Amino acid sequence: MKFGRIKRQHGRISGLDAVLNRIISRCRYVTRIVPGRIKVRRGKTPSVFKIQYPTESGIKCLYTSTGTVQEVFLVCSDQAKALDWLRHEFGPEGQEDGSL
């Protein structure tokens, strides 16, 4: 199922929806967002949205929240401009949830 530009069929970890809504509402180069696999890690980590690498159709990112990591795939109309926008918004190393 797809509601708007974010695929809502897959589960999403806590806090990810706010980040995805921010990307969709502000970045005109991202046409669709597909949340991916969720992995559990040991220990607690701060909530961070991190850019991983470009893919054929867009950009792969990771969102980490309290010991859980979720892949996020961004489908882009202009990959280079979307990547620049993401780096400006989130920085090259990601950004903690408190400033999202």
C-alpha cells in the first residue's frame, strides 16, 4: 500500500515518520520513500538520520533510534540535487533527532 509518497505498508521505527514527513514536505527532488529492513542493535544510540550511498534509483539512508536501525530508500527525480539537499539538512554524518 502507498499513501502519498511514503510507502506505509512496512513497519517504521519510532521517530522515523517525523523525519520522512520533513523530507517529503521540503525536498522536491525526492519522489518516493520506501522504508526497508529493521535491525536491532545492542545498547542505546542517539536518534540519527544518516546518508549511506547513491543507488540506481536514488539514495539509501539509515535511521537509528534507541538501539534499532532501519534502512530508508529515497527514490529521486534528481539524485545529485537530492543528495545536496540532504547533506545540507542533515549533514554528512547525520543529525540527531533533537534538531529534526
